[in-house]
Amino acid sequence: GAPTISIFLKPAGVIPSGGSTTICCSCQLGNGNFVLYKDGHQLRTLEQTGSRAEFLISNATYKDTGIYNCHYLEGGTVLARSEGLDVIVTGIHLPAPDLSVLPGHEVTAGAQVIFRCTTRHPSTGCFLYLEGQIRAELLEREQDDYSFSHVQKGDGGSYSCQCFTRNVSIEWSAVSKTLDLVVR
């Protein structure tokens, strides 16, 4: 089967104007090259360490906003393409929310876990990020809790959250501190 590539932001979330983030591409194979594309245009070949390559965006501006993906090549042949990663750079106007997890940072596989993203501003919604995942979970406004039932080993990792309000336009908060969940 063809190799699969994952692409994600570290740290996850909407990037503040002037801030920085790293686009990470990883693939199980380690002998080829990663080429980074933005909005369908080739940006550059990435230096890689092992099965991973990273692209730093520092002093981010609105020009860095776009859909990024990685192609994995061996001998000039594209073997795999990642999904598109939506990168957003905008003004951050609200303070970071607080992320907490119940029953605690260490749980056994099969346990029920609740993430709570608390903000001091009336928010429209909050996103829950897991480092290494391209998808974020939208927390519903009514309760601001995201309940995982029956967590598995693969659900462990570094989580963070970020909230937004809708006035005339969308305003974003900074990203919360990360929180590590260990599933035993």
C-alpha cells in the first residue's frame, strides 16, 4: 500500500499575527523527500530528520494564511500526498482559555474523560486540539465540555483549546496552555 503522510501544526491553532508555528509532515518511510505546497504551489523541499520534516513560519503575516500540504517523493516520484492543512493567521484579541480534564491527567483505557475549556469571555465556540492531529473538535457552546467516552491508548497526548467570538467578524483567543493526557 501507498505510504500515508500526516501534516499538522505545532503548536496547533489559529496563529497570531507576528507569531510563529511549525508545519510538521511525517511519513512512515524515511528515505525520500518532503515537498511543501501552499494553495497548490510548490514552496520548498523540507529538510527532514528520520520520518519527519518541519517548516517554521516565524513572524507570521496574513500572507501565510492558506491551505498547505506535503508530498512525499522518492527518486522524483510522488508516492503520497497529505490532506490539506488550513493555516489561519489573524489578530488575537482575547486571552487564552483554561483547559482542564476530568477525572485527571492519567486514566486507564476505557475510562470516560471530559475536557473543559473555560473562557472568561462569552464565546461562540471553542476548538479542542490534539498535537499531531489535523482535525480539531469543535466544543459546543452550551456546555464547553467535550466528553470522550472510552478512551484508548491512541487518545493520549498533548491537548490545547482555543475559543472564538462572532461580532462583526470572528475574533480569536490565544491558545490555552497544553495539557497532557496519559492513557494506561
